[in-house]
Amino acid sequence: MIIALASDHGGFALKEQIKAHLAGRGFDVTDLGTNSEESVDYPAFGKACGEEVASGKADLGIVCCGTGIGISIAANKVKGVRCGLCTSVEMATLTKQHNNANILALGGRTTAPELAMEIVDAWLDTEFEGGRHQRRVDMLDNM
Ligand code: RB5
């Protein structure tokens, strides 16, 4: 299982913590940057992570910016990406069960690191439910 990570400066610190957390859980991580708190443009990093997942180079992705909003919008512009911005464990569980989100977005300035790791774990450890949700996911993928 390869997980791609990307952030802008606002999500950099959280990305680094997630990277360590994932390594501790035994996942392979592809870090697409950014690599410091110097200001960068989140659309480029959301696009990079989206393309890494949509192309199959990574199985899943996690993106972080200040709020998680901008970088999730960018990732969702890539066909085949279903990126869910989550601020709770319940949202993380549901975005896998119902949306089969292949990228998780988090806000480095809006979600505390401890909660962010719980959200990451819930999303990774939850299975897609399929059934009626498959039809809706297919509709998303065909847009
Ligand atoms: C950067 O200042 C900030 O706008 C960005 O990290 C993000 O929150 C955008 O949605």
C-alpha cells in the first residue's frame, strides 16, 4: 500500500507528522512536497497528489493545507479523484464507507494533530460499503 502525501506551507507541519505516523504503521509513503513552511501555491500540490493517485502510482493520498479546503478542491479537479475534507472521525469513516474517498484532506491550521491522526486511522481502517454507494461513486467518476 503506497500513500501519496502533499501539502502547501499551511499544511506542511501536519504532513510531516502524518508521514511519521504512516511510517510507524508500516505504509510506504511518497512525499510530493512541499518541504518547508515557505509560501507555495496549494493548487499545484493538490494536483500532484491527485495525479499520483489517479494514475495508480499511489493507492491512496492525503493532502493538507491551512484549512484543507483549497487543496481538496485542487485534488478533486483530477478525474478519478474522490477527495474528502474531514474534520471528525465520523466524517472520515463515512467518506470511505459511502464515497470511497481515495484522497483525504485535512487542515493543518484547523484540526489538532492528535485528532488528525485519529481521522487518518479511521479513514485507512474503514472499508467501502459498495451496494447503492457504488452507483453513486460511478456517477462521480463519470463526470
Ligand atoms: C495559505 O495561506 C492558505 O490559503 C491555504 O493553506 C489553504 O488554507 C487554502 O485553502
